Amino acid sequence: VREGVRGSVEWQALTQLVYRRVQAALEANHVSFFAELSDEERLLMVDDIEESLASTTAYGNFSRSLSMALESSLLEQAASKSPGPSGLDMPWGAQQATRSEDIVARAAEGVSAMLSLIPSSLSTVRMLLNQRLPQVLRAQVWSMFLRDDDALERYQNRAAARRIQTLAANDVEITERCQQVFEMELADIPDLGLTIMVAKTVLSYRLSSTSVLEDDDYYLVAPLILVLAKSYADIPRVVEALHVLLKLPRPRIAARGTQDRAAVRSKASHADSLAKMLAANDPELCSHLLNVCGPSKSTRAGGSENDVEDDDDDLDMALSGDPGSMAAVGRLGVLELCRPLIERCFVGTLNTDTCLFAWDQCVLVGFDRLVLPITVCVFVLLREQCLLKPTKAGLSQVLERQAKGILASALSRELESRFLGPIRQEFKVPLRNISRFKTDPVQIYDATTRRAVAQAQEELSQLDSARSEEFALGATAADSPGPSSIEQVKERLELAARAAADAAGENDAAEED
């Protein structure tokens, strides 16, 4: 590709134009040779020339020529790749999908290679904010941000001296806990056996080297393994990344009943921040969550005594310097509801693909900057299901069962439209070619339609669960929910969806008028 581009007419025209612009800039600055400029002056001149070239015909012609050359090369390489024995019997559509994946992977490898050549690559890589990253590019980006040569060297030295020194005394218990967490809550992870053994090795070393291992670490190590480890040989990379990750600032929630005043004040601060974000983005949802999670909620809604734990919330409230404030109890209750999302950075709550996307954004700009905003986006995407739940137990079930259905594309739209504007300004990351994110991406229907859709989805989910449980217990057909019940709910769901579509059409027509 390189030789073909260098021999093209478009390249020759562009280089001649660049030469003329450089000569003109040197004359304007009364400089004879480009080498006489300092490094800063050279960069400034090159930036000015590049900006002036962007709108020229020569630049546009070369960009199109380069794109066509790259696409042709990628297509040729993908076509020449042998499909293997199993690929011979693949349907045409499956072959095309496999070829497309191969093209994307090769393009990502090229981008990854170019990133490694850029001196100030960390700031440049942030241009990928809110973009879907292929696996090879994701591994490159994470490795750049989660890097600590000293931590890596310490592990390698200990493993080389005596590998058994990298294992904790209770290595067996760590293995069992890994199996429990990954098989019960992270079952959608591919190659589960390899992931469990790598996690066990990494966490065992962490305990033996630091004497500290929190239960949340069993969750936080999972994305690192998925992205950075292809085999056991990549264990050192995961050890290094986990060491860096656990040192990064991120929201932490003090345990209930703690007497550490600093930790409680930090917890109250996070609770206030989360409540303000919710109120700014969805006042109705925020009010509902505060009411459900507030004091004496179980008495008001007829819930069980397990729905709230007012004593601990009251203690936290008193220690935070806000005695007697019922609103503070509600804010702390919402934060406690979100504890699994926040402490585990969405691992086990979101599906694997969406969770990795969320981590991409946190790695790029900081977990402390985005964990709470992403939590708000999760609630907004589940707002209708949450509004139907009058108890904390019901809200917990929504997060546990429904959040895994959130797509990365939906989270991306919410994050862009609600929170990324100030972050883009701070890091000077412009929003390019994604104009659809500049307005609220969620179509706002009337409250009746939204509630009808959510209610029908909830009832259908409950009926399906009841049928599955009773079938497993050997229930007779007469005891289980009949097909007519499910069909009725499905019909209601279809009618609600149709009403939503009609509302969207009317809104679009009004906007066109």
C-alpha cells in the first residue's frame, strides 16, 4: 500500500503543494531553512500548514485515494485468507460476516500500530472517547493507561525466583471464590475455565504481595483478563493492570455502620453527587428513587422489614453532619442501592459487551469522572421498570435482571447527550461525525405509553419466569399460567409499542412541518 500511494498522482500533487506552503511560511517568517526552527516552532508551522491544506482539492483527492488503497488492500487480504475446513460449509451470509470481522480486526491492528508511534499518545488516544473499540485496539489502549513497569518487574522477579511465592496461603479458597463469582454471576464470559484460572493466579499474588484482597476485586479483574489475557503467558500484564486500576481514584462507598468519619463524609458526598445528577437528568425518576429508598419506606408501601435498614442510614446521616435530614437518608439509600454497580464498576450488572464499553470510557478519562454518570445513564435507560417498583427489593431486581439487556449503543447515546460535553471541552476532544448525539437520543413519549410498555414487559417476564419455575418443579399444565395469559400480555405489549411508534411518527411529522 505504501509504495502504491507514494507512486500515485495524488501524492505527488500533495507533496508539491506542501513544499510550496512550507517555502511560503519560511519566507513570511524571514527564515532560510526549516532546520533553523526550534522543535516548538516546527510543530506550530506544520499545524498551521496542515490546517490550511485541509480544504484544498489536492488534500481531498489524496484522502480519497488513500482510503481506496487501504480498503482494496484490506479486502484482498481478507479474500486471500483461507476459511478453513469449517468455513467451506458456511452459508454465504456467515462467510461475509466472518470476512467483515477480519477486515475490522486488520484495520484495528493498523491503528494500534500507528498509536504506538505517536510520542504523546495518551492525549491523542482520548480522541477515541465514546467510540466502539475492536478487541485489538482496546487491548492497546488499556495497556497504555494501565501501566506500571515497577509492579510488572516485581511480579516477574518473584515468579522467576520461585513461582510458589506468588501464591497466597489460602490459594484454594481464592480459587473456590473465583469459581463461585464467575460461574454464578459472570457466566456470559467466553472461555470461562481459562478466565477463572488466570483470575485465581492474579488475585492470589495480590493477596500474597499486599495482604489485601477485597471481594470486589474478584469482579474487577474480569474485564482485565478478557481484554489483556489470551493465555496464561499474559498473566503478568493482568497483574500490572490490576495493580494500577486499584490505585486509580474511583468512587468508594464506606460499609454500613462504619465509624470512620472521613469515609462517611466521602460516602455522603457521593450520595449528594448522584442525587444531583439524577435530578438534573430525570426529576421524576429521582423523586421516585428518593421516596422508595428514604426512611420508613417499608411502612408507607407495605414492604417487608428487609426493604430498608434505617438504623445504618441514620448513623451515616448523623456522622455526615446532616442530623435530622430525611432527604439525606434517601440519598444514602439510593447510593446503597447502587453499591454493586459503583464498587464493581458495572461488572456483573451490565452484559460483557456493554461493560467493556463502559470501561473503555473510564480508562480514557478516569473512573472517578464517569462511574457515577454511567450509573445515572443505567437508571435512565431502566426508568420505566424502576418507576413500577415501590420497594428497594424491587429496584434491586431491576438492576440485577434488566440491566444486562442494556446495549452499548444505548449507553453511548445517553452518555454523550447527558455528560460528555464538559469532558470533551476539558480534554479538547471534539465531537466528530456523530451529530445524532447532539440532541437527546431517547424519543420522549407520553407517560401513559411509556408506562404501558414497561408494565407489559414486566408482566411478560414474570409469567415466563413462573412457567419456567413450575415446569422445573413438575407442575401440571393446569397449574401453570396458560397460553392465553401470556398471549394477552403480548398483545398489550404490541399495542403499547404500536402506540409509541404512532407517537414517534406524529412527532416527526410535526417537526417536519
